[in-house]
Amino acid sequence: MTRVSDLLDALNVITGGRMVSCMDEVKHGNHPFVIWKSSGIYGKEVLEIPGLIHGDPQKTIRKVAVCMTMTELSIELAGATGVDAIVAHHPIADAASCGGVTLRDYLNLYGIAALECHEAFHGLHPGIAYLHGHKVQKSNISYGGVHGNVMFVGEPLEGIHTMGDMLARLDSFMGLDMEEQLLLSERRIKNNDNIQETSLLTRGAIRVGRPDSPVNRILHIFPHTGFSPEHLRQAIAENPDVDTVLASISRVYDGHELIACAQELGLNFMVGNSHVLEILENGLPLAYALSALLEGVEVVMFRDRVTSTPVHQVGTERLREYAQHVSAAHLMGKNVLSFH
């Protein structure tokens, strides 16, 4: 019989003991992976707590889901498929992770335990670098003293000689040809060629250089963690043999100061997988590890797929008529509240 506590023990094995064992560790502020995340927007900070966020440690579990970010979509899918516990990579927060309501009520409704392991999972494996075609020689998960500002320096794997080789490797590993076929099928079924999908829109691309530009040493950065042009200059000063900058998880677009800095320093610059594919980079290895450690427990992975469709082309004709009627009858300045 496997319990939620066994799931937490498995996460401790995976992370090398980085999970929180009790809330005293959180309250006393002495756990290195209990971190406040705040950008100064009033009321929107969240405390990252690697461990059991909600649920009975003694609850029996038969099915566990791994996801990147827990939302009401995850909770509903878990409830419908008999999932006993959700392991989310990203921090879990009231309302934000549960459809605007409180976590306790929503999770209790379906009897689901919730766990998270964000920064505690980072830096445990070389998989993201491997997928992008390089072997990490140096790593830092808080470069410049910034929590979560991960940076790698790596050398190309065998068979990787150019930026074009790196992009081809990514497309192959991520199965983007299947995503293309899926999107084409959706467009055909819905008779709508204007539908777009994130994994294809944000696929790897070259910002500075050409597909045949040689790659000899790679600086792998993650711009959304706070990696700045000053960090780039410092990193190149420390690693002068780097010739290629690779940005992944998040990306930068033409005109960004990091690209300008790379051009100034005479470096190639490319973007790799976006955040939408981290479920395959980090989530899938985590799910495999949990499956191996939790004998008799079914492990599934929740993967989000986000599309963009022009508003007047969404849904069936009846649904569009409904939306237009409700909008015109109720939402066009007809519900102004008086506070007098």
C-alpha cells in the first residue's frame, strides 16, 4: 500500500533530500529551497515550498499525475481520471492554481493531494543541455547571486557542429513533426486555417548567425530568470572561448538587448525549446523516476496544449451566436454598478 508520504519520500530521493519535511522548516526560514517569489506587484508574491502543499500524508495513492503548472484544468482532469496526487513542477498558489477559488475546497472535493518541487528540482540532471546538443562543463543555478538564474557552459556533443545541427536535433527529440500534423488536422476539422499553437510558434530559431555557423563552446542561459546583458558580459569574460549563446525555456525576440549584446561581443545567438516544452525536458524524466520508485502506482503526465484562434472563429455557429448575444445584451455598459 503506497501513501502520499511515500510519494514525498520518492521526491526526496530524486532531489537528494531537498524537500520540506515539516512546516517548521518553512516557518523558521532556514530551508534553502523555500523561496519567496515576488516582482513587487502588490499581493501577488508566492512562497515556494518544495514538498506536500495539501493533503493527508497517510492517504493511499494508486495514481499520480506530473504536470508543469497546476491549474483548474489539471484538477478537473485529475478528478475525472482517478488521480490521487498531483506533482507540479511550478509553485502552487490559492486561486492562481485552482480556478480563482481556494485550493483546500477544490482539492478536497476530488480527494487530491498536491505537491510541488520547482527550484528543488533544478540542476539535478543534464537533460536540457543534452536535448539541445551539448554536454555541461560548468553550471550555476544562481548566477550573479540571483536565485534561479541558471547558466551552463557546455561543449557540443558528437555530431553537433553547427547551429543547424542543434535545431534539427531539437525538432527530432520534441516530435514537432507530429505537432504539425496535429495542428493541420485541427485546422481541417474546424475548417479554420487561422489556428496557431505554441510549441510550433516558439520552436528553436537562430537570432544571430546562420544554420551553418560553427559551434565550439556554448553558453546556455534562461532569460526569464533575470539573466541580463551584464551577466552575459561577465560570463564571456569568465569563458572567453564561448562562441554561441543558447537561450531556452524562455526566449528573446529581435530587438532584445541580449541579442544586441551578443552581436557586440561577436557571438552566435539562438533560442531553443520554449517553456511549453519543459514538460518533456523536466516533467518526463521526473515522471519516469516516480514510476520506478513507486511500485504499483500508475504515473501519468498532464501536458497543456494552448492554441490561438481569432475570436469570431471560435467554436460552433450556435456558440458564437450565444457569445454575441450575451455580450450585446449584458456586457456593453449595461451592468454599471453604483457605489453611492
